[in-house]
Amino acid sequence: MQSTTTLILGGGFGGIAAAHTLRSLLPDEHRIVLIDRSPHFAVGATKTWIILGEKEPDDVTSNRENLLPENVEFIQADIQKINIKNGVVFTSQGEVNGDYFIIALGADVNMGAIPGLDRAAHSFYTMDDAVELQKVLHDFKKGEIVLLIPRMPIKCPPAPYEAALMLDDYFKRHKLRQQINLSIYTVEPGPMATAGPEMSTYIRSLIESRNIEYHPLKKTESIDDKSRRIVFNDGSEKNYDLLIAIPPHQAPKVIRDAELINAGGWIPVDPKTMKVNTGEGTIPVYAVGDNTVVPLLGRHKPDVPLVLPKAGVFAASHGTIAAQQIAADVRGESIAGEFDGKGYCYIEVGGAEAIKGEGSFFEMPNPQMKRKAPDKEQYQDKVKWIENWSSGKVV
């Protein structure tokens, strides 16, 4: 076999899954290099535990290199430029050449995208933000907490609703709930709209049964941090004592600079293979996970297009499929695995209980999602899933 190289850009769910799959399918003559700016990996679903003081960052953080299989090189570096025509990635540690690219750089968060948001709001979508919010919540005894979803799409669409339910449980356990009003203001028409009206209605009813106010279709215009006031584009306003925002998301700058994104701001891929159409004269490029957009043919409303949610389980599936496609190409085979649009997510509700929603998003005429009532067994399933990923057992 001729010596070839795959460069995996990003070491999250998609990058790690791609590395494991590709290494299992090709001999060591095929070089695999994974590049990521951070030596650490943490499952995003642990950040709600962080904000409530149930875990500390060291409890949920793994050494990224230890999660990779043998004979996969790890380069800790900032990726500065991607040249798909020549198969070169420019990093803070020098240039790296490849015959195949898997772009798995995730989505960046940008609190500065909405006037005043970065000055006014706390968040939990980065580990540093989660740690800071933990300190604030520890000292919060009464007042108005607003959880704000100002823009879509976001990583892990259930996360804001999980956070609201867990905050309700947290303040009840600390006998503070009657002194605190919880509300959600979101640009969405309903919770987890892609999952369908039945799931969306169920999550909303669960939220409202906990006396958490829910206000959909509220697009944020700006935040006045001095008066602690949110201004919406319909002219309405909302005051708060503590604002917890889900930051607007965007593709990383290095991807935008490489002109890989579409008008919506994400990398368009073949929904079955994760391949990027880069035209003639370039190396094969695949993109997986949160930096992609995967359109769905089915829809719940005829005039409302849908895209695959951004979630770690989908990123892992994408990475596996991209690796299978590359391995088939290296071996000169014409058939490889294809992404089936299936995945799942967890919504923790407090009291060591959770819901596991299992979705089939390529279904016609619309995506389908099944769920059971919250229970402790599903919570333990979530815990086990996190433990497996944190120890290198890619699932």
C-alpha cells in the first residue's frame, strides 16, 4: 500500500471517533495525524454538573492524547490556515501535509454577536464560563433568572432546557425556589423543534410544570447591562437579576477564511458520506460534527426546512463514516458506510433522573424521535456514556 496521510483537524467527538475508526481499518503505513489546540477533552454534557457544583473541571476532563489509539499522532497546536488545494495545514507548530482532510473543528461561541450580551450575560458553553457561573449561582438567593437563547443553531439543543430543569431542582434542594423566578426566552418556535411537535410539546409541558416560564419566538435585539434589561426585536423587554445566555454560534475563523462555508455560515456536506464538494484539483475533504450543516429532506411543516441538530453523538457518527469513506478510497474499494441520520440525546431533569430521546432524522415525511418518561435508569445511561468517552471507549 502506498504511504498516505489523513489529517484530522479537531479532537472532539468527531475527530476522536474518526481516528479510532481509521486506525482500525488501515495499516500503520497510513499516517493519521490529529491536531487540536488543547491537550484536554471534556464531554459537553458535564457542564451542567459544573455550574451546580456537582463536579469540578478536573473530575470530567481527560488528556486528549490518551483517548487516541496507538499509532495516531497528536499535535497540540493552533490551526492557522487550511489549504485544501495543496493539502497543507499551517499551524503554530509548523506545516503539516495530508492526502485526506477530516475537518472536525466544532463551532465557536461569540457572545459579542449581540450588542451588550458579552457584558451582561453568564454562560456555560465553555468550561471557564461554567466555572464562573458556578460561583455566581452559589451566592444567588433570590430574584429573576432569565435563560436566553438569542440565536440558532446551537450545540446540543436540549442543553438550555436541561439547565433550566436542573436549576429548578437545585434551588428546590437549597430551599430557595420560592424566592426565585425562572424563565426561558428563546428565538425558537418551541423546544427542540427538529425533533417534532410531540417532543417539543412534551418538553415545554415539562418545563412549565416546574413553574418555569416559557417565551418562544423572541429574537434578541440587544442587552442593556446597566439597567439589566433585554430588548427584543418585537419591541418587548424583559428585566433580569441574573442572565444566563446560550452564546450565538459560528464556524471557526480558519474555516471561514478557507471559504468552506455556505451562505448560512457552515460547511455543507453530503448527508450520507460527509464529503465536502471542493471542486476539481483539491484533495478529498470531509467535514464532521458541529462545523457542518446537514439538510433534512423531511419536515414537520411544509414551509419550514430542517437541518440535523449539532450534537456530540452525531459528530461521532460523522467521524466514523468519514473514516470509512477514506479507508475505502485508500484500499481502492467503491463501497463504504453511510450515515443513517440516527442518534440520541439526554435531558437530565434533576433528582438523578433523565430522558433519553432517540431520533431518526432521515425519516420521511418528517424526522422521528421517541422517548420515555424520566427515570434513574436513563440517568445512569447518561453517566455511563460520559464515563466511556472520558476513558477512551468510543461509543
